Amino acid sequence: MAYEPEWITDTGPSKLNELQPEMFRKFLEFEDAVYHRGKIPAKYKELMAVGITHVTQCEACMAYHTHNAKLAGATDEEIAEAAFVAMELRAGAAMAHFRASARVLGKHNHD
């Protein structure tokens, strides 16, 4: 395997690699392709990943991408700002989904 990030030795990924090595290798190839230098600089990709991992709530991914963002030149303030973007999006989604409750409000009064 050419590309091997440090997280592959963790229990979960290691077991996945053992049970489905071909699919696991393809996942690593996909990850490598996504983070490979492209039109978006590595720092921005990692800042996006920091925000996204706060939405997906994967603590290992948060730490991994925060570390990678620092390596790519992101400041602590930029990383915190990326986390706040994630917080706002989570809050916004909760507000938008209130429409399901709003449809019911006022219809069932139990006085």
C-alpha cells in the first residue's frame, strides 16, 4: 500500500483492513486523491475537514484534521473559526427542521 496514514493502525480501521483489504485500499486511494494537491490549497481543504468533522462528530477525525491543518499552516484562530462555521451550520439545520414542528403548532390545543 503506497499511502498509509497513521490512523490505519487504530483498532477499527485495522480490523476493516483485515476483513476487506481491497475495499480498504480503495478508500485510502480515495482519501489520497481528495487531499492531493489540486485547485484548493491543502490548508483550506484541512480547514474544511476540521469544520466537517465537527458536524459529523468524529473525535478522531477532528484531532487528525486539526493536526493536518496546523501542518498545512493554519493558525489556531483559523481552526477555531472553522469550528464556529460548523456550529452555525448545525444550529441552522436545527432551525430549518423546525418546520416539522411548526406545521403542528396550534393544531392540537389541549386546554
